[in-house]
Amino acid sequence: MARLRLNKKDFEILFKENYEGLYYHAFSFTNDEDISRDIIADVFEQLWKERETFDISYSIKPFLYQIVKNKCINYLRHQKVKQKYIDFSIKNQLEVEESHTEYERLIQNIIKKIEELPPKTRIVFEKCFLENKKYRETGDELNISINTVKTHIKKALKILREKVDPEAFLLFLISRRII
């Protein structure tokens, strides 16, 4: 095996003699002028950094073409992975937005059903469940007994259970931090 030892002058000659051919070789893979130039620059940078350690028993030209080919393939694989990640991210974002829209729709439906409760029942329900007041506080504030508060709450829950999906209602209560 011959040890390749490049001085600066030999390296410049090697670069000038091979740059154009290697560029077109890279371009045949990438179809991108800038990426092809970057790949060639990386190959020559690697060659310069490792100029003392290359052991080759064949011409350097095919070796350079193989390195360029490998770097192009790695670049294309990386681009494919990046595109898959972008596609996944977009799909995931759309699903999150769709889920959020569905959640908002459920909440609006529950609020609408609460607003349809009989007036006194709605007021008691809102004070106890939305304002987090105790039955006694609600009763004192509205000048009604605790038993009347309980009756209104039972009535509100019965109506809401009939008109609203139970899981959606539970989600609503959790989102309001009342249970």
C-alpha cells in the first residue's frame, strides 16, 4: 500500500484537476448546485485533514468519486428522514388542532345546555360548580336552604346527564377544576 502524503501544492493541483468532475458527479445525485458544492468542499476538507493517514493502493480519483457518492447518498437519506419528520409534524399538528376544535365544540355545547337550565337551577349550579362555592355559601347568598341547593343541583345534573355526553361533561368539570 502506498501512503498518500499531500503537501499544499499537490493538494491544490488535486483540487483543481478534480473539482469540476466531482461537482457534476455530486450534482447528478442531488440536483442542487449549493449542496453539491458543499459536499465537494466537505470531501476536500476531509482529505486535507486526513492527508497524512490515507493508505490507498489504487488511484485517488476513484476514491474521491466514491466518497462523493457516499456523501450524496447520506445527504439524500437525511433529506428523506427530515421530510418524514416534517410530514409527521404537520399531521400531528393537524390532529392536535382538530382535537382542540372538537374539545371547544363540546365545551360550547355544555355551556349552552347549562344556559338552558331553569333560571334558579342554573344560578345554583353555576355558583356551586363554576364558582366553586359550597352549598352553604350558595344557600346563604341566595337566601335558600342547603336542601333547596341540593335539590337544584340534583335537578341540574339530571337534566345535563340527559342532554350531554357524560364523558364530555366530566371533561368539562375537570377543565373547570371543580372536581
